[in-house]
Amino acid sequence: MPLRLPPLAALRFFEAAGRHLSFKLAAAELNVTPSAVSHGIVGLERTLGVALFVREPRRLSLTPEGADYLPYVSEALSLIAIGTQRLPHHRERRTITVSCAPTFASRWLLPRLHRFGERWPTIGVTVDTSRRQVGFPVDGFDFAIRMSRAAGATWTRLFGESLVPVCSPAYRETILGEDGAVDLRRAALIHVTPASEDWQAWAERTGTEGVGLAGGLRVDTIQMAFEAAAMGLGITLGRRPLVDQDLASGGLVEVGLPTIEAETAYWLVASEGAERRPDLLGFQRWLLHEVEAAGQGAAGSGRRTA
């Protein structure tokens, strides 16, 4: 008699919830409701006859049995994804899927993407800007572009950022001291809450003291920070090259304060086996060519260059 396997959908729920240790985050990743994830895992536990999670009011953790089961399920789903990708018909119809931050997508990747289309007119590209952890290859992504200090051994460095204080031309006039220099104590600071390097890092690296860093406006994307600064709501850290178009148009101007080089950089992370697929290898080479053509950094040879 063949072995009866648990439902595939329930296994996907379990793998995502076990990776995130959150039904809510698993639901967001799989585009279902947290209730669906919870009910699916309860059904899986009943099928298996074992508890997989310890459910507490504000905490979700794996039981010893769940922790032992998770790597087997993850590997099995990965093998299914890899096998599916290798099917000839699937490869012919498949698009390249890239996960990256929304501001990077809108300000750097999308304006250049038509050139990839000119080289590879039969290959589609899907850009995903949702904020979720990408699991290769289970989630179906081919590449992820991530901002990070540290990098994996096979990550490819794209470029770093320069952090330059910027604001609207009119707002700059309101924060000038009697000597004509910018008085940062008069300014409202615009913070990007998810950014690993923001005003605190800038103040420490530039030796700036006597400026209140706790107040001001807080937003959750770099794009929104740029827009808020252009509206005259304060000063934000422009991140070059992403802010270059605003500086070129005059919507934002450099405040006249020190610029620092970010300790983080953008890295390209490829799914396993990408080097064996001509379309993915072509996309990676095209992306590195764009970085080099823009003169924006050490693209390297497809390996970590930090």
C-alpha cells in the first residue's frame, strides 16, 4: 500500500509558519488569511497525530517534533520547486521573478529594465516589492536584491550608498543661521524606520552633537521620506544613487552637511542553480553591466566582493 502523504497545502502552511514563527507572516507570504494558516496546521497536526507548534498569547514556537519535521518538509518543497523549474515546458513559459525594496525598484531597476527587454524580448520579468523573507526556491523567486552589511558566500555586490542630508530648496532657507550656514538644531528630521543606517548612524559617523534625534517625522519607506522632504516637512538622508533624480530636477537640494558612505550595500542573491539557466545568467550579467555602466560600484564576478 502506498504511503499516505499529508496535504501539500498544509505542508506549505507549516513550512512558512515554521520559518517565520508567525501565522500572520506566513499568511502574508502565501496570500491567505492567518485563520486559513492556523486551521490548515491544526488539520495537519490531526493527520500526523502530533503537535507541531506551541501556541502562546504573544509567541509561537515549534515543539521538538515540529523542529525535527521542519527541515524535511522544507527540503521536500525545495525539491518539488527545483524539479518543476527543470521541466522544459515550464522553463519556456517562465518569467524571471525578482524580489527587491520598492524604492530600489522604482528608482533604479525599473528605469533600466527596458534594456533587458531589448536583449531578451521573449523573457518576462516580475518585480515583487513586498516586505517578506524570501525562501529559495520554495517561493518561486529567481533573485532577491537586498541591502545588507554582511553577505553570503555566493552573493554578488552591486553597489553601496552615499548618505547625504537633503531637503526642499524653500525649507533650506528656513534653517539658515545668522552666519548663512545651516543650523541643524532648527530642522525637523525625517526618519526611515526600517533603515539600518539613518540619522543616529550619520550623527555618530560625523561627530555631530547637540541635535535632537528622537523627534521629527517617521516613515516606513525611503520613497516616502524623499516625498516628505520635497514637501518641506524636514530634512532626510538622501541615499545616492536613489536620490539622484530628485537632486537633478531640483526638487531636493543638498543641505550642506557632511556626506557619509553607508556601511551597507545592495547585494544580488540568486536561487540555487541560476548559473545553469541561460535566462537567469543573462539577467545577472545584464544587471552587473548596468551597475558598471552607471559607475556605481564594484560589481565583481558573481561572488562576494566585500
